[in-house]
Amino acid sequence: MKYLFTAILFSGIFISPAFAQDVSNPSLIIDTIEIPADEFNRVLREAPIVELDDIHALSWQVTVDNNLSYAHPNGNAIFRIYDQESLDEFIEVGMGSQPDNKFWVAVQTPKEGYVVVHRDLERGWYPQAKSIISYTERAGLTVNNGARIVVTNLDIGTFGVDSYSVHGLGGSTDPPSVNSGSLIVEFLSGDPTKNVLALFPFYIAAGVGVVVGLLFLTKKRS
């Protein structure tokens, strides 16, 4: 019995990764875009709303890699993602220039309007790290600024991303916000229920647990 348990345990260790490597999630969607610096040197009303190739719904993650070189200490780079149902519903992330690196997250919904849910005036984001915006229908919205989670499980209802916009100027007479560089954004989404074998390692763990229980009972009775 001791050897049987050892064999099952090691089969879980060696077989599970093999399945994890061979089986992919057929619903997985990835869109990566690179937004050049000039796109941020415009006011909001002149910022085009760009449609994505795919709709990211149910469960999604947006990774923001800020490689922009700002033109002055008051420069901003503002990134918005819009809900597929209405352009009046969006999530906004603002990233200010060095050395303050101010950072804010705002959400607009029909019920609440425009609400800033997080703001850091100093050391709000980190050039060496990526900021992450994530969402699931059950857990809501979570935002990580590259060093810590700053928004946790915020209920924003159902939100599927299908477009984005960027801007950086508060007024048409403002000086340019950004000199050079780019903002690289990755959109990732998928439905984990489409991957039937994704839970295979958990089945192995459950089987090992049953064997352990049986061995314990057998030993106790003997």
C-alpha cells in the first residue's frame, strides 16, 4: 500500500504538467497593441475610439506597459477601455510623468456617473513594472499598479471590452504631454470552462486524498 501511494503521488506530479502543456484553452483571446507617443498629445474630444479585433468578456486582463517619455512634469497619459454595450461605460487609468508618477483609476457607469476610485499623487506607478487591470463577472474589477493592488473586487456590473481611446491634454492650448516612446497594452480573455482538462491536476489531487484516507482507515483498523 505504501508503494501504491508513492506511485500515485508521482504520477500526479509527472502526468499533470504534460497535460497542462498539451491542452490549450480554445476560448483564449489575446490582442496586443502599441500606442505611439503622439496619440497622447490630444484632448479627449479629439481622441478617436479604436475598436479591437475581438470582444473581451466574462474574464479578462489588460496589462499596461508604460514606456513613454514625458515632455514636462505635468504631463499625463490617459487610457480608457469601453464596455461593448455603451461608450458611456468605461474604465480609465491615468499615469502622470516622472518624478511624481501620479496614478489614478476612474470608472463611469450609468448609475454612478464618473467616479475616481483610486488616486495616488506620488509613486502611483512604476516604470520598471507593468500595471494590470483585471475583471471577472463574479469578482468585479481589480487594479494592480505594478507594486500592489490598489482597487479590489469593485462591482461594476457586466463589462466586456471592445474598444479603447487615449489622450493626455486637458485643453487644446496645453503643451504636448509626451515626447517619445509608446504604451504597450495586452488584452487577454478566456472562458476557463471551455478547457475540459484544465482541472485534471485537481482530479489527481483528489484521488491522492482518497487513497490517503483509505490507507489511514486501513491502518487504524489493523
